[in-house]
Amino acid sequence: VGSVCANVIQCAIQLFVDLFHPKLSWESEQQAVKQNFTVILGMLLDLAVGAGLGILVFLLYDLLALPLPVYAGIVCLALAAAAFLLYKLALAYGAKRIADYE
């Protein structure tokens, strides 16, 4: 469950990056995909989110000393909530950006 939610979050982050800075001037489909710097930016944001989540879990483990399955449940719930929120925000912002281009 957690990995599916993490993948949804990664896709939503990449979608937001592409919506904020779309590459609209290209001559071939390969150029649009392979020469697009926003992919690297999205990967760096994904890495930062993953690292932040890992640091948060380690800090909480030191502070609260709960069993690891409890942390796994908390992380899964947090990832599910973040995935749902980012998905809804991406859909709303994407519809707005598409309407701006039309």
C-alpha cells in the first residue's frame, strides 16, 4: 500500500513540475521527452520527499520509541493522505492550466 501511494506522489510531483514549466516548443516527440530538464527537477523533488520522510520516521522513532509496525502504519496513512491530496490538486491545477492555453 505504501509503495503504491509513494508512486502516486512521485507521479503527482512530476506532473506539477511539468504543469508549472511545460516544454511546449519542440520539433519531435523525442526532443520533448529527452531534452526536458524538468524530469531531473522532478527526480530531485522526489528524492527530497523520500529523504524527508525517512528522517521524520527516524526522529519519531527516537522520540516516541513505538514498535516499527506502528510507524509503518503511520507512514502508510500519511502517504495515502498526501497522495490523495496531491492527486486532487494536480487534477484541479491541470484543468486550469489547460483552460489557460485554450
